[in-house]
Amino acid sequence: MKLKDISNGPDWIIWIVLAFFVLLTVVFLTGHGAKLIAGYNTSGEEEKSKYDEKKLCRVTGVGMLVVTIFVFAMAVGNNVLPAATAYVFVGVVVIDCIIVSILANTICKK
């Protein structure tokens, strides 16, 4: 069974999601978009002063890059990749989120 067999929506939706992810990745990797990071945008000024904002954006951008690469691979290989790729994708995203959370709370602190 291929990945295409288990997808329910039209193919153009994955390309729109990919374009959005690429945009977010570029914004984060350039050191901008701190207001888009959950938890950081709602914290007070005292809490925000404990973090290096540029480094936090870059760490988030690298984590977003990993997800973007996987979404791109799934979009391109939709007709070729096995259906189990969806499970691998979920596992990679969960591990990526854990690693980004750990890095955000360790190396991004001043």
C-alpha cells in the first residue's frame, strides 16, 4: 500500500501546507518571528529577558526545517512511498518537538 492510498484530500493541500512551512522556516532561521513561538509570546518581559531571542528563533527554525523536509519528501513521493511513512513522520515530529523543547530551555537561555 502506498502513501497515496491512505490520503483523503486533494494533492494541492499538501503543497499549500509545504509553502506555509517553508515560509515559517525562513522566518525563524533569519532570527525573526519570536511572537509565533508558543509560550514565549505569552510570557512576561521578565521571563523573556532570560532567553536569547535570536537563538530561540534559530533553534525553532531548525526544528521546523526538519518537519518541512519530511513534508516535502511526503509530497514528492506520495505515489512511491509506503503507507508506513506516515508513522515514521509522526515519530520524527514527536522526537523533533522534544529535542527543540530541550534545546530551547537549555542553550537558548542567557
